[in-house]
Amino acid sequence: MDSDGMATRGVNYSRVFSQAIDRLHAEGRYRVFIDILRNKGAFPNARCFAGHNGPKPITVWCSNDYLAMGQHPDVIAAMEEALHDVGAGSGGTRNIGGNTHYHIDLEGELADLHGKEAALLFTSGYVSNEATLSTLAKLFPGMVVFSDEMNHASMIAGIRHAGCEKRIFRHNDLAHLEELLAAEDADAPKLIAFESVYSMDGDIAPIADICDLADRYNALTYLDEVHAVGMYGAHGGGISERDEVAHRLTVIEGTLGKAFGVMGGYIAADRTVIDVIRSYAPGFIFTTSLSPVLVAGALASVRHLKASSVERDGQQQAAETLKRMMREAGLPVMDSTTHIVPLMVGDPVKAKKISDILLAEYGVYVQPINYPTVPRGTERLRFTPGPAHDETMMRELCQALVEIWDRLELRAAA
């Protein structure tokens, strides 16, 4: 009713908003963001502020800061130095005041990391995927994009935004990809978009084989390495460096917000390709550039991980140890050949319940992964042990999980 007692007409907007949220609750998919602060220099230790009086100590098991580089003294010192040298913000877009010497230095380091002629910074990995893929596909009339069915949402958004034809191939299925490629006009421009490490299952794409198909069918290649940069290869260049195939890829995309521990996204490619994206992509042109403080931290992190494998080796060892402990405890840990340790639950409500119990009773923080991030019926907990997660922490975690599995009468691993 309005102020005069008259019935209002038209759409009840508040009801639509409320119903949208109610649907998420009913499906067990409503997301709750944790209220924490990490303890500098003591990761994975943190403080949780939700649901109790004052901060409660917790252990973080699901951070994408895989190597704790966000806590590294060199990174923090570089950011502090930049802050006191040039101030907080960048001052604008790259074209208007936001291009600093830090940005140029970091792009040079990233190009070198991937053996490419040039690189280009974005404000996030999402933006780098969306802006680059949509721009690339629009440049070629009749472009057909071949996308792995498990690709990131940002890649899917970029392909949709391009408005081009797309073909979805079954995950890591080379035969299906070739079948789709062969069915297209031989003269049509083509682009194959895929990831190196798929972060929900922890498996790896057959990059060299996909490059072989790209060569055979005259297709460009676009590789998302966000869950692999810093983590694999002698210098942290990702799976493409480890497998010595980086030179065969048209575009390599990565992030500065995971293993490098700061924030931002980027692409690396031939100089002309980078110049085209720099000149045509609205997501780059019209966005305020990354703060030089963040760029300075990322620059320090990239340089450190180019020279040091200590963090990578420690992380890989931690992941293998946790997988082994979970298997020995009879927990349904999924097969994974990478640093990702996924524990299958298969139900969104139960996944959330396990996460809640771990936090409230055991001081363990791990987020449930539900639809649409993973298919319905494959809901899971996703653990990312780092070099600072010791065996005592892992043993206590597995004991807690076994107790909760028994309490909730969940099926153990076969």
C-alpha cells in the first residue's frame, strides 16, 4: 500500500530479491563469507571474528595464496617502500596517469617468465580472461572458439561477450576436441581456450597434445595458468614451462593473486598480440590501473619465485603428505596430480555443515565448494596445504574430519 492507502501496481521488486536468496538457502548454496584477519608472518594462522566474543585463533586450509608469498618479508618490504616512495593509488588508467615504472618492470618480468616478447597487466585474473578472450574473438570475423567444459567462469564470460560461435569439448578429451575441430570449415579462424591446472579436481591439461591439434587445424591457443604460475616449472612459469611448451602457445594468462600472493592478472604473448589487446580491450583501456604498491609487491614475489624453488617444493610435499594421511584415514580424497587436495562430499548441505563444524569446534577454516563452481552432486571441501602446514596440523585435521564423518554418518572412502 502507498501513503494514501492505495494498492501499488507492477512488479514487487523486494519479493523477487528475497525469493532469489531463498532459493539459494533451500538448495544449500547460500555463501557465507568468513570474517578473519591473517597473522602476518605466521600463516596459516589467522583470527576469526564471527560467532564469538573477540577474535578466535583458526588455521586456514583453503587459501589460494598457495606459497604464503603474501606474507613474505621481501614482498611486504617492497610494498612499504613503494607506498612511501609514490603513494597509494595509480592515478588513473594506463593511458591517463596510471602507467608507472613499476608496471613496466613487472610486465617485463612476466614476459621473461613465460618466454614471450611482452606482457600486459590487468586488475584481476577475471578481467584479463574476459577482456582478452572477448577482444581476440571479435578481431576475426567468423571466429569459432573451442572451450574446455571445465573452464573458468571468466573465460566463459569472455567467449560469450565476443558473440562468436563456440564449441564446448569434454574435459581434457582430445578425441572430442579433434572431432569438433575437423567438423568446422578449414578456413574459419579458430581458438582453443583451456586451463593448465583445473583447480576443483586438481588435474592437468595435455598441453602439448592440444598444441599439436592447434597446429594441425591452424588454431590459436589460449592457456589459463592461474592455478599454476609460481607453482610449477623451474622459475614458476607454470605447467607450460615445466612441460617446455610455452613457446607453442599464442597467449598465456596468469594471476598475481594466488601463488604470487598479491593481486592482479596478466597475459603474455608476442608483442603485436599484446599491443592489440592493449589498444582494443575495453576491460583494459577504461579501468584504473593497479596501485603501484600492489605492483611492487607482485614484482618482488615474481622475482623471488623465479630464483627460489624452496616454496614450491615445500608446498608439493605438504600436498602429498595430506593426500596420504587422508587416504590412510579412509577419507574420500579425490585423485589429484597437483597441489589441490579435494575431499568429496557430494551434498551441498552436508558440505556446508562439515565446514561449519570444523570452524566452530576445531578452529579449522575450509570453504565448501558447491554448484555452480562444481557440478551438482560433486560438492566438496577443497584443501590447499602450503609449505607452512606441518604434519601435526594435518594429523589434527584428519582426526577432526574422521570424527565429523562418523557423526554425520557419511560414507567413507572405499
